[in-house]
Amino acid sequence: MLSSLENGGDNMIQKAMVQQAKDAAELALLLWPENELEMFIQEMTELINHPDAVIMLVYKNDEAIGFAQCQLRRDYVEGTITSPVGYLEGLYVKESFRKQGIAKRIIRACEEWAKTKGCQEFASDCELTNEDSMKMHMRLGFHEANRIICFTKQL
């Protein structure tokens, strides 16, 4: 049985169950296309079973149209002062369903989950060049904590 967290019109947000790992993996592959579906199915299954993680799925007419991957972070999270911190690891809504408040409702469900895990703060990140993600985060009530550029070199 699916546990519905929020029903907004025809869109139902649910905490994913193991049998929905493939739905979550297919959406994750749209967000991170450089990966493999089978790897994502395994990863989503592990996250669904992990007490410090949650996968939220949004369905419309039995079609998975969006997902969020959230986890607890106990290490330092830029701009926060408490621990653990609920952390948005990934969020994706299929393009034809965007700008309908779905991402906002998914984030709200993730924040509620984080509160049940004892979190007082919720955080996320995005690439410096991802303007759409930056705008979405700001619209959803996030505040920029810092900007960094990461460096690497071969030894």
C-alpha cells in the first residue's frame, strides 16, 4: 500500500517504497543522465531502505512525474549551525509538469520528513552555472549561504 503524504489535485506525493525504486531511478536518470539505470535502481533501493534517507515521488494518473532525494547530513553543511541537517540531494520534475507548484510541494514533504528526524535546518546546493536551479531554490525559500569553486590537479 502506498503512503500518500500530500495530494494536490491529481498529483500525489508519496514516500517511495522498494517496488517504486525503478520509477525513482528513471527520473534520477533524467536529472543525472551520465549514469546507468541499473545503478540507479540499486541506489534508490538502498536509499529507500536507509533510515537517514527518503525518496519522494510525485504521480499523476499513475505516471511518475517528479522525485526528490533527501538525506540527513551529520557533517558540516555550509551555512548551518545544527546537526543533523536535512539535505536535498536531487530534485526533478518532468518539464511538461513544471511551474505548477509540484517542486514546492515535494520540498515541503522533504522538510516535514527532515523535521520528523530531528532536523531544525534544511539545505541544498547547485552548480554555479545552473541558473534555473538557483532561481528555483530562491523561490522555494532557500537563502544562498556561500559560493565556492572547487579545484583539482593531477599528481
